[in-house]
Amino acid sequence: MLTLSNDLRDTMVATCIRALPDEGCGLLLGTSEGPDAVVTEIVASENMAHSAKVYEIDSRVLLRAFRRADDEPIEVLGVFHSHTHSPAYPSPTDVKQAPDPAWHYVLVSLRDLPTVVKSYKIANGDVLEEDVIDPTNDVGGAHG
């Protein structure tokens, strides 16, 4: 389960919209306990692939985030990126490039309105959707 406030969700969606026509991307920072995580910060990154079909996080953004995780009580929980014309589901390329099975992979589909945001765990080529909850709501479930 991924806990993500509506404000952080909106920040993530805005990052993806600003990147158009390319895919937008960035990192999720926060805390985790087992498979569950709480996102406390969204870190936007330039899409170094400059593509509407693939994304690449800026290595400087990655380095800064991992250095912060070494120095502060914060973790790099995963990544987010947008799909500009397809559903919020990992593409074969997304699955192949998923670097860490412990990470949360958040997809923002800009294909339809309202914008769809979903999170996945990806390990050994297997994709499992996880619940995304807003901590200000008492009821869990996937946002969409």
C-alpha cells in the first residue's frame, strides 16, 4: 500500500503535465515499513530521454536523493512517470527497466480526464497493482 496525499498527487500530476509532450518523471521520498510506504515528498526530474514513450531520471537528481537518504530519516521509495497517451499500467519497457523490487512505481495517465494515478510493485517481470490511499480519507482504495 502507498499512502499519498492529494496535495502530493496533484504535485506529481502537475510535474507530468509540465513535461508534455514528453513523459514527466521524478522520485518518491518518504518512509516505509515492510511493503507499505508513506510518500512525504515528490522530487521532479527532467526526463533525460526527452521522449513521449520512455523516461530517464536525471542522474544528479538520483544522486542528491540518495545522499539525502543517507543523511536524513527519509528513503527513496520509488519513481513516478506519466503515460501521455496510454493507461496507467506499466509498459513492457517499464517492467524491464524496473531497478528495485522494493520500489513503488507510480504511473500517471494523461490520456483521459480526470487524470488516473496508480501504483505498482514490479519484481522479476511480475506486475502487482497496490492500493493508493490519501491519509486524510478514512476509506482506502485506489485513486483514479
